[in-house]
Amino acid sequence: MVIVLFILMVVILITAEYFSLSRKIAASTDANSNDHSPASAEVIERYFHRGHSWALVQSSNEVIAGVDDFSQRFIGKLGDIKLPQAGSVIRQGEIMATMKHGDKTLSSAAPVSGTILEVNTRLKDIPSMINDSPLEKGWIVKIAPNDLTLELHNLFKGVTADRWQEAVRAHLVHWFSPRLGTVMQDGGEIVNNVSDLTNAEEWRILVGEFFPKDSSTTHNNNT
């Protein structure tokens, strides 16, 4: 009888310890799931269109779009910008906005198709926000995408985007050869206000090479 009682007590103690440990594990799991530190946060990846615009997917229902650093250096310090209307529909590769520097203009392509939810109207008063922060504060529109999964395959991301940007930079250097010093800063960065280095005809040709109108061709080479 004593042995039976001893065994029963051991079983009760083990069971109590098991449930205590289970509660500790559950509490730890809940704490980790509520941790919003950068290390545990979901990484949102930026996609790039070959018309030098970008798309940041917030959700399946919202994409933020803007232009890349190459665009703002290419056109130069913005004096004005023509923005689309909220509620309008745009297709991938169509003109999303038109930037102006002096007598030069440069149109940017929409990275995805959809309905424009919101326009960054601050750019009308301070278009140079695009120069100062093209990938963040200088965003242009928020879009409700129509066919996001398919159209993302038309864009560059990750290592592929890096290699594409390097190739574009090399192409620009080659275009201005032998005037290499005019387009490169110390440290290998492209100078600002590239448009100032061209006359009207050169600008037309340059824009045609680096901002092709047929810019929604599928790549299917994302990494």
C-alpha cells in the first residue's frame, strides 16, 4: 500500500511539473510572437522596374511606388512634377509622373498596374523631396494592384536588381566617354543633374536609351 501511494505521489509531482513547464513555454512563445523588434519583423522587399521606378509591397491590396536614385540624379534637382489623380487607373509601364528640371523633363513608369489609392501631394510643394529621399519620403503614389503576382515577375529584385543597376551605371559611363569625369564623382557615384551635361538632342537620345517606353517586358529572372 505504501509503495502504491509513493508511486501515485511521484506521478502527481511529474504531472504538475509538466503543466508548469508547458505554461512557461506557452508564455515564452506568446512573448516572442509579440516582439516587434527589427530582428523579428518581416522583411519587405523592394522591386525595381527597368523604367527606374520601384514598388514596395505593403500587402496584396497596397503597393507604394516611386522612382529610384538613378532617376533623380539623371534628371537633376526637381523644380516641378506632374502627378496623377487619385482614383485613376494605371497600367504597368505607363507614365506614373513627369519630373521637370529646368527645360528638361523625365517621365517615370508605373511599376505595377492598378487603381491609384493615394498621391504624395507634398511633392507639388516640395518636388525636391524626390532628390533628397527617392526611396522613402519621396514616394509618389500608393496603388491597389490588379495582378500583382504576375507583374512582380516583370520586375528586378535582390541580387538581380543590384546587377542591373551596376550595368546601367556602366552604360551611362560608356555613353559619356571620353567625358568620364563629367558623370562620376569621387567614390564612383554618378553626379547629380546629369541632364545639365546634355543639349536638347542629346537629352532626347539619352532618355530613349535609359528610359525605354516599352518598359514592361517580362524578365522572369528574379533572385
